Amino acid sequence: MEIRDSYMHLWTGPDENLFPMLWRNDLFYGAENDFALEVRFRHSDFTPYGTTVSLNSQPFLGQRWLPGAEIRPGIEDIVSIHHVVDPQGGVQRFDVSLLGKRVPWPDVTPGDTNWHTLLLTLEEGGLYTLYADGKEWSWVFSDLRPTSIYIGNPTTQVYWGGWTQLYVDYVRISRCIGTGVH
């Protein structure tokens, strides 16, 4: 991991089977009914091992799992941004999952290295609205509320190799503290 200029850069060398992980479980206290989460990020040096930014309804404590293993309930269930490019395996994804529904990133193709911004808002009544690069993209109602966030990839690979690199410029969380006040 390296912090340079205004961003954090996560990567591995070719002889690794784990990717760096960062997580927090305390960012959403007091944001039960409304909040805004904004993440500015980009990917580079694509490999079959993708990287993720995930908003979870359960605490995340750095747990690792093997490829193909079922992800523990409550992890990657609110939002998951994942980018992986594996031409040999036929996997090329740059998408977001919002409450279990996978939605390809609009107007972006796998292998894109540009900076992107994802904004997720929750309004009272359980309305989640997702914005991609400033454009409203999707919405859904849900009773799930965020508890944790992680950046990286918790999979322990069975084969060593490089991972898709991940850059995060910022993660901003805002919540309403009163009518008309943020």
C-alpha cells in the first residue's frame, strides 16, 4: 500500500496469493435512516484477480476465504464495485452490485483505467439511489443498513500472481443531522 498525492494505491507483486485489505466498522454510526457515500477510484494493471470496494450490512473483520467459497451473509450485500479482466478465462467485468443485483457500469468497459465516482444515497423510507460519474443510474428500496466498508480483495488465491491494482482517492460519508442540514 502506498499513499501518494491525494490517493491510496493498493497492489501486489507477482509472487502473492493475498491482496492488501483495509476496512472500517464505525463509519455509519448515526446514519441509520439517511446518508450519502461517495467513492472516487480507478483500476489498472488488470489480471484475473480483481479488486473490490464493498459496503456491507454486517461487520467485516478482515476475514479471508478461498476462491469460489460462499461469501459470509452481510458482506458485499449493499454495494460491491468489482473490476477484473481475464481474457484467457473469458471474464471481463467492471460492474457494481446494488443490494444483490449486478449492474454493469454505464458507458464503461472492462479494462478502463479512468477515475470514476460512485455516489450512493439512502433516504428516509429505505430508498437507495446510485449515481455513476454524476448520473443517476439505479435505485431500490431496502431495509438493510450499512455497518462496514472494505477496500481490497479478501480472497486467498490458490495460485500466486499479480492482482488488478486499485487506487482510491477518497471515501466520503455524509449524514443528515437535522432538517435541511448535512
